[in-house]
Amino acid sequence: SVEPKVEFSEGKTNIALHLIAKPSIRNIHISGNQVVPEHKILKTLQIYRNDLFEREKFLKGLDDLRTYYLKRGYFASSVDYSLEHNQEKGHIDVLIKINEGPCGKIKQLTFSGISRSEKSDIQEFIQTKQHSTTTSWFTGAGLYHPDIVEQDSLAITNYLHNNGYADAIVNSHYDLDDKGNILLYMDIDRGSRYTLGHVHIQGFEVLPKRLIEKQSQVGPNDLYCPDKIWDGAHKIKQTYAKYGYINTNVDVLFIPHATRPIYDVTYEVSEGSPYKVGLIKITGNTHTKSDVILHETSLFPGDTFNRLKLEDTEQRLRNTGYFQSVSVYTVRSQLDPMGNADQYRDIFVEVKETTTGNLGLFLGFSSLDNLFGGIELSESNFDLFGARNIFSKGFRCLRGGGEHLFLKANFGDKVTDYTLKWTKPHFLNTPWILGIELDKSINRALSKDYAVQTYGGNVSTTYILNEHLKYGLFYRGSQTSLHEKRKFLLGPNIDSNKGFVSAAGVNLNYDSVDSPRTPTTGIRGGVTFEVSGLGGTYHFTKLSLNSSIYRKLTRKGILKIKGEAQFIKPYSNTTAEGVPVSERFFLGGETTVRGYKSFIIGPKYSATEPQGGLSSLLISEEFQYPLIRQPNISAFVFLDSGFVGLQEYKISLKDLRSSAGFGLRFDVMNNVPVMLGFGWPFRPTETLNGEKIDVSQRFFFALGGMF
């Protein structure tokens, strides 16, 4: 440290700096620790004997040690210290006194004053959990934290209020057992259950009474539910906002009856004045082009103001993933050429850019491909034409166009593929989405005797009709061939599998699921039809129908039903045997009919050589139930059925191959989904040429998976 000394003499100022060397740590004495060993404490404190003593670093280490104890459930722990400084010898002794207190493991969590169903609801949303020897070691749940218990008490109170118990009170307290574990008690007094009496809406003049009353969502004799009542006020405001009344205010008055558990509710509406959209101004877009942002806006200059569209604009910009933050708000119009600025509101769009590129290496294992790995490169805000300025502006000119670029190289024991995709939304400032894809694949999974090699690409255009429905047109071209690894007697014809597939088609897709990655409700389906033979080697039509339904059967359990039917019909000089292997349908394995070997369902050349088919049907039912939120682990049971046949447009239900089983889904690393489990085929063996063969593979493991 430095001690300055200032002296004034004969009109002069003399400054002397007295330097004091930092003391060294001679001894460290730790007392009171019974659970945490001394070496762990020293590692957390980051101090050691003979080191120089730095006060700020030492105090930070003490805070880290206190936090360490709290995270492990020692809620009553304390850490104190004292210093013995010998200035003459320049050393210091550090004395640390620890009082660990009780361990904080919640051995028992008891609720009183509520029903069994209410207890089940409460246990689902509160953070405080009972300690479990099987799961708490990696979930961290089951430890007593006073702040979290207080938050949970408020959450329980809010839950009861919204179920009519307006006077509900929650008191929590704990005892210790003979081993120092926590016995936590939640004592709940629900009080009387309230209902609603009269529900009035006053102050509205512009909009029809019936329209406003419809938004309130509550009526006489309904259970008292503050959240639902205030949500009705919000919906009334939203209804006014659709018609330009963006400053409408809605207050709610709760009037209790003197002698009965009843509340009268009055909505007081202040309508304000309607507005139109003025200018749209964008700031903060250092990379992203303004027209890319404008494509996501739902309002345009001159439109009647609609706050729902304003909120939709902000959400759509967030969903692009281009920005770290997005703020869309209104201000009084700055232009007033006609003297009516009070009728207009300008829209300001403030954004803060974020990184949109990703480069990653991956390594994995599956029951299909054994060990595999590769590299991925993606840029979700790519600008293809920016490449013209790459030498003058560098690689930053390749960002900001709102395009998506994806490159992937996958190297596996049985499958090797390369993919390049480029997508351009709002192509030529239209609602159309343009997509171009190039790919090459070498598939050695179908046979040990040959590999299926394809390379080519496709061009697609997609038009979004509404929030759930879109249709598209596409053309694809693919060169296909078989490469012998060793001579074989039974198998596809090498010559008939060498040629060019040239196909064009149309698709229609519907999607109403609530989450693109982990849906719980909704429907996802589509139909695709294509014609091959536009100058290529092969002539056939292909029809694909698919649908997935998601429904909540219980509060947390999800039922998933998937169906897919596919058909190929050769025409002209292409026969059923002449359809290349790369275009045929295969089922079996972890992503189709679990419990069977990969691709084994349907016609076969030999016991291990699937032939593929021209008609296929896949039906899968699954019930999934979440076990743990963090980390995300879910269990599921399933019933899969599949058929593959060589006849055109013919499904034989008696030849369905079915299986049932169970498994787990969980995420690893950066939300990479993993699926594993066991499946039991209903027909684990088949007879081929008088010989019984085993077609089962009970254990399955894959990244991604069904649905």
C-alpha cells in the first residue's frame, strides 16, 4: 500500500510517499468445518501459505465460500474471519471461523389445509422439492433455501386466490430431525371460497356492447379468479387496439359483499382517440438491411393503428434470431404537413445485432450408424450478393441479407453425406421463399455388398398462405448409382440403379403445433406429389401423406400419434423392379418402427438384405411424460406399426409389423435431443426361403428421433 505525506515549507510543497509492502500469509487457521474439507475451502478462497495477502481477493473468496455453503443447502451457515498482522516481520495470519449449521436437506415436505388434487398442482409448479437420493445429486433439488420457500409461498397464495380463495394465507416453518435434516411444513388456511356477483362494463361508446362483454371472460356465479379478471381487462384493451385506440385504459374495481363471499366486478373503460400509422424508423441495424426488418413488420404507413400487429412485429423480429434485443414502440408523429399530427403515431424499431453464425464439430453414436462425426457451418442472416464486396469490406459484407446458409459434412461408419442449403425469404420482395439445396450421400447401411451413392440438388419455392398453411413447388435432380463392395448373387441390379432422377412436384403443409421443437398440442401434416421423368432416366410418380397429432392427456402427459403413407407408381418404360433403390421406401429402426433392425421390414433379397418397396405405411403412437425439468428428461411408451410392399398403391394390414416398448428422451450439450430405449417386436422372426431369420433389434439409441 501507499501512504502519502504532504509538508509545506518556505512556500514549497514536499510530498513523500511511504511504500508498505504487502504482507505474506504465514498461517491459515480454519475451524468449525465438519462437512467441507479444508482443501476444498482453500481452493474456494484462492489463498495459500506464503502468498501475498490481497484484501480484495480475500474478501471475494469469502463471498464465494458463503455462496458455496448456501448452494449446498447450508442455509444457516456463517463464515467469519480475523487477521493477525505483524507489520515488523511483514506477515499475516488468517483465522477463519465457520459455523456450518444444519445440512438443509428436505427429508419431508408436508402440506396441510388443501385437497389432494390441489397438492398435486402445487407440487408441480413450486421450486422447493423433497430431497431424493436417486435424483437430487444431479438435479440439485431438495435443498432448503429460505428465499425460494418464500417465493413458493407467494406462488401458492396466488394459485389459491385464482381458485376462489381470496383470503388464503400460507405459513411455512421447519423442524430438524435427529440427523439435522429439514422437516418442512406448509400450513395453508384457504378461508371462504368466493364467487362473482354482478359484472359491469362502463365507459364504452365506440365499440358494440356485445363485443366488449365477450372479452371479459367472466360472469355472475363464476369463481373469483383475479388473473382471469385482469386478463379480461387486457383483452378489452386489445380489442380497442385493433381499431386504432392504442391509448385505451381499462381499470378493474373489486367490490366485496358485506355478508357473503361474493365480489362484484366493474370494468371502467377510458377509450381515448384512434390513431393511424405515420413513419416507420429503424435504428441499430449495423448489419441487417432495413428491408429485411421491414419484411417482418405487420403495419404500414397510413394503416389504422393496431397494437396487436405492433406486438406481432416485435415478436416476429425476435423470432428471426438476428438481434440480441428488439424494442418496437410509438411516438407522436414528427411530420405534420397537414396539421393533423395528433392523429398519427410513428413507429420506432430499435434493434441490437447479435451473432448469427455458427461453426461446430459433432461426434455421436447411434444404433444405425455406430460412430459418426462431422462439421457444420451455418449463417442465419446471410447475404449472398454481399460477396461482390468481400475484397473491399471483408467477410462482414456476407451478413445482413436475411438469408439462411447451411453447410454440413457427416462422416459415419455406414452413412456419409454432404449438404449445402441456401434459403431466401421474401424473394424479390414477394411472399415467396426460395430454397436451393445441393447434396451428396454414400449409404452403406442397406447392405454389406454395395453402397448407394446419390448426388444432386433441388430448387423449391414456398408460399405462406396464413399462420398455419403453406404450399410449395419444387424440382429435384439426382444422379444415383450402386457401388459394389464385393460380388453378390442376390440383390438389386447394378445397371438398372444407375441413372438420373428428374422430378417436379407440389406440396401442401399444415402446422398448428404450439412449439416447433417440443410440441404438446396441435396438428402437423402435409401432402406431397411429384412426377419423375422430365428428361431423366426413370419415370414414376410419388405420393406422400403424413400427419402428426399432439394432445395433452394429463396435466403433463402428452399423446403423440403419427401416420405416414407413401406410394410410387412407375410408368412408361420404368418397371417396378426398375425403380432405383435410392427412391424406394424402407422401414425399421430407431426412427420408424423401433425394436426392428434398420430397414428390415418388407421384401428382402436375403436375411440381411432389404429390398425396399413401392408402398409403405407407418403408424406410431407414443405417450410421453416428463420426469425432470432440469435437465430435461422424459419417459415414453410406444406402439409402432409399419408395412412395406412391392405392389403399387396397396397396403396389406395383415402384413403390418408392430412393436411396443419404452424409452427416455433427454438433452445433452446445447439442446441436442437424445432418444434411447427398448422395443419388443410382435413378430421377432420371419421365414425366408424356408429359413427362420431374426429381424429384431431391441435396444435403440439415436440423436433426434421420432416425432
